[in-house]
Amino acid sequence: MPHVKPQALLRNQPLDNMTEQFHLLPDGKRMRYAIFNPEHPPRATLVVAPGRREFIEKKYIEIGHEFLERGFRLIIFDRRGQGLSDRMLSGDKRQRDHIADFNIFLNDFSSFYEKVIKPNRVGKLVFTGHSMGGHLILRWLAENAHEPVDGAFLTSPMMALASLPAHTITYAISWLEVKLGHGDSYATTQHDYNEADREFVINPLTHDEKRFSIIENYFSQYPDMIVGGITWDWLHAALRSMHTLQRPSYLAAIKNPILTLMGSKDHVTPPHEVTRYLGYLSAGTYHIIQGAMHDVLNEQDSYRCEAWSHLDSFLQTIMGDNN
């Protein structure tokens, strides 16, 4: 497999080979997705589940070219509520990241799997998810163990956002806010997208300013892609879903090979909390990239090269070859 090339993500090549399509979900909402093919016949299929606020174009620029070079067909989607998929709220609340139950996301992915992924699968099937995307991939694998998925790799999966006491307190506060009828209101400190979100010096995601600006530049050019902060409903639903995911028996049901990569300076999904649960995976391994922040594959080259060395070794094992 080819080695990662410095600044490969910043090539900014146009998405000429992208065909934007929409999958109709069972409730009539639309999920946007795209399929990319490598130059030669694909030898495997990679399904990309983006993190919160991410979208097809960002994931393609970030990891798309590198996986195409490795012979993968890519299937990337905008989850319900972000990118150009249908939103949960409308009007002046459209930016709010809102959901009442994460099972809605799981049902969306099951529908997408049956109608899009399975018909377009070539060779072995690998999933990848970043942060919230990693959370959803783990939950789906735990509840669909019969499906033939050959493996998954995750970056900074949303398995825990803080310590157990902090989770308990936040759960109680979010439960109360929802009960008081504030479910679609922004949670504390959350707001519509604004100039503060564009400040690189205070971002918790990456040390790389150019890579950090990818999302912000797209938001400037395509305002319909903008996602703001989370609502009380989203927070309460996320905490309930994390409590499900944290159960040892739940994670042990996942038999697929899983590689997890995290940054030691990740303050969004702290590694010392996440690793508390990764040990329950039957075939899981993890590596902590010293010095990296939350978005490991969107980091500076030195961190990315280390991450890719682990990732290439994992993929070679999954693929069963030395290419």
C-alpha cells in the first residue's frame, strides 16, 4: 500500500468524479451520499461515517484520495441533520444539531446499508467513523453482528465525553431541560455558527491550520452546509446512547476486527476515558498518537504518518495481502 504523502489532503482537487445522490429514508427524509471509484477496478469497499458537522466533501479531501490510491471504492454519506441531507429542524432553528433518539440514526444507517451499501459493495467491506461517526458504527455493529463486515477503524470514537461523575451530572441536567420542554433549545454554551467557531487558536480538533480551515471554508461558500451547536435533546440522546455503548456485554457482541486511533491531547473524547471501554471489544486494538488532538487524520503530517503506519498494517491484515 502507498505511504501517506505530506500535505496530500490539501490538494484541493475538484470533485469531478463525484455523483451526488439521495437515499430516501423510510420516513420520507433524504440522506445525501456519494460513491467514488479508484482508477483501476476496486478491490474493496470503504464506508465513511463522518463526525459531527462534517460532510462528504470534507471527508473526501481528508482521506478520500489516499483510500482511492489504496484501491478502495468509497461510499460517503451526510447523516441526517448535517451536510446537505435533510435537517431535523427548519427555519431559524435549521442550524441546530438536534435529535431525540440516536436509534433514528441507527435506523437510517440500516436503511442505507440495505439499499445503497450492499448493492454497491465490491470485495471486502470496511467501515470507518470519526468521533460521532465511530459511535454509530460501533452501535450498528453490536446490533447487526450477522452482517458480513470485514472490519472497521475508528478515530476518536464518541464513547465517553468526560468522567463517569460528569456524565451522570450532565445526564440529569439534560433530562430536566428536556422534561421542561427545552429539547430543541441550544444546550448551555451552544449557539448558531459564528466567527468564534472559525478561530483556529482555540480549536480542540487539530494543530494544522490549513486542515482546520477546510470545514470553515466550505461553510463560507455553501451556507446550507452550516451546522451549529447541539440541543438539549441531542445531548440527552447522546448520553443515553453512550450509556448503552459502554456496557461490557454490548461491546463484547462486536466480533469484527476494530482498530481505534486517538490523540493523547484529545479533550473532546478523552483517551483515558475511551480506553476504559475499548478493552471489552473482542477483536479490538488501539493506539494513542502522542501529541495529536481529536481529529487524528486531519492533523499535522507527523501525527498523520504515525496514524497511517498503524492503519496500513491493519488494512493489510484485513485484506490478507501485502500490497
